[in-house]
Amino acid sequence: PYPVFVLSGLLLWQLFSTSLLQASNSLVNQQNLLTKVYFPRLILTVSTIFSNLVDFTIGLFILGGVMVYYHFSPSLFGLLLLPLLVIVTSIFAVGLGLFLAAVNVKYRDVKYVLPFFVQLLMFLTPVIYPPSILGSYSWILALNPMTGVIKAARAGLFDLQPVNWLLLAISTGTSLLVLLGGLIYFKLTERYFADLI
């Protein structure tokens, strides 16, 4: 059923987009704390994912209720795969959030542009449509790490098609590279945060 299809993708997308937006604004929103006390600034950005995991868990119960309403039961394999998908989503959100948080300290316009970027990225991710709708151009969606995560979640939960392990491996590898790049850039610019704020 379409509501189950959309909600299963929307939960992971919401976890990613909300965590990314909050992580990118975490340093600017806590500027008083940054200038007064020394502590690892990484904590502010990484901690945003944990509050969103609570919302994600509540959303899972809602998805479960919708699935019961439509007489649709998830597969056990999909439920076991879900923690891995949440970890990959969190890694990607934190990595991109670290980079954007450091950029946001220097260029304050990032927080105004980012919501539009996230909205555009949602339409480049198969959240509300199946990737097959693009036909032979569906490979373009593989460049987005969230595509592999959402496709694997649907394949695992609904057991209608096999999980595309190659696409999930690409998403995981890309997420780890984004995390590494974000962490390096964050650490290189961290010493200037108090001066710029």
C-alpha cells in the first residue's frame, strides 16, 4: 500500500534531514557556550542525532500501526536490517553536519540555504516514488547515499524484492567518506570557532 511505502522511506529521510539541519546549526545556536567554556565542540554536533533517534523510534510505532491497518507484516530480516540502516543514515547526517556546521560558523547564510538544499535532495531520493520511475536513468539516484538506505529498508521490510547489497555498500562507503571528510574539515577549522562567533 502506498501509505506504507511512503512512510517507510519518510522515516529514514526525516531522521537524516532533521539531524543534518540541527547539526549544521549546532555551533551557531550554542555560541554563548562556545566562547565561555572549553570542551570538545564535536559533542554539540554529534549529539543532535540522539534526540532525533527518539523521534525515529516513535515514527516506527506509527509505521507499525499503519502496517497493521493495511494487514501488512514486516519480515524479520527487515527488522534485523533496520539498525544497520539507521547507523548508515546517522553516519551520513553527522558527516555532512560536521562539514556544514564548520562552514556555518564562517558563512552564516548556510542556515538559510540549507533547508532549500534538503528539500531539493528529498526529490532526488526515492522517498515518495520508486526508483524504477526513472527507467534507465535510475542509476543517477545511486549517487545519493540515502537511495541505497531507503531501497534496502523497503526491500528488507516488505520482502518483495532482494536487498541490493552493492547499492547499500556504495551508500555505506560514501557515508563513511563523508564522515571522514566532515571530521577532518571540522578539526582543521575548530580552533577558529571562538574567534569567528
